Amino acid sequence: MSDPERRPGRAATERSTRQKRALAAVLDATGGFRSANELFLELRARGQNVGLTTVYNQLRALVELGEVDAVRSDDGETRYRRCETGLHHHHLTCRVCGRTVEIQGPEVEHWADEMAAEHGYVEVSHTLEIVGTCGSCAAGGRRGASRSAG
């Protein structure tokens, strides 16, 4: 058994739970992808005393649990959003306004499995992000703007 002085106290456990709930509330209210820093700033604006490292750690855990999607934007920053579905899916994202649609791709799944098998790979996973300009932005002439998914 570990040293009792090294175990987190009740305050640390409550803080972690409070911070998890606060982050979950922000993610639930967020429609698009947002960076860890944007989520951190939103938490602070809501009066939450939370550190940026904690936000990153919580996001990593939520991604591993499959509760949050993570995509890398054109500028290389990872952005996060609550999954709409628990099923494996991909994203179609507008590079102008950040609107994102979750899409299924059975053909992609089949192709990925075939490529893995052909090259002797097992336990394969993949992500597919399709970036373009949504109909609203295209109709509004906002094609030339470039913005990270958000």
C-alpha cells in the first residue's frame, strides 16, 4: 500500500471532479471544434479555477474514452469537440466557419482494412478529416478566407 501522505486528499479529488464537470459543461455547449486554450479561456471566463495542464489532461482522457473527438487543424493545433455519436466516424469541416459534420465512410473502412491486410498490419486504426468550404460560406462568397476548424 502507498504512503498515506502521498494519496490525494478529499479536496484534490473534489477539485478534479469539479473541473471535469466544468469542462464537460463547456464541451456540451460547444458545437464546433475548439482548442484546449480556447476551452481553458472559456472555463476561466465562467469563473472556474482550472489550470491549462488540467484541461489538456482531461481532454486526453476524454479522447481515450471516445467521448471527445480530436482533430488537427491546418495550423497543426489539436482541436476538440464532444462526439455526437459513439460510433467510429470521420469529419467534414468547413475551413471558413468551422462547421463540422460527422460522416460515416464504409468504403473508407473497407479500403483501410484491405490496405492493412495487404501489408501485414493488424490492430489498425485511422482518422479521416475532409476539409472544404460549406454551402453557406460558398454562397456568401467567403471562399478565400482560411480559418482553423472551430
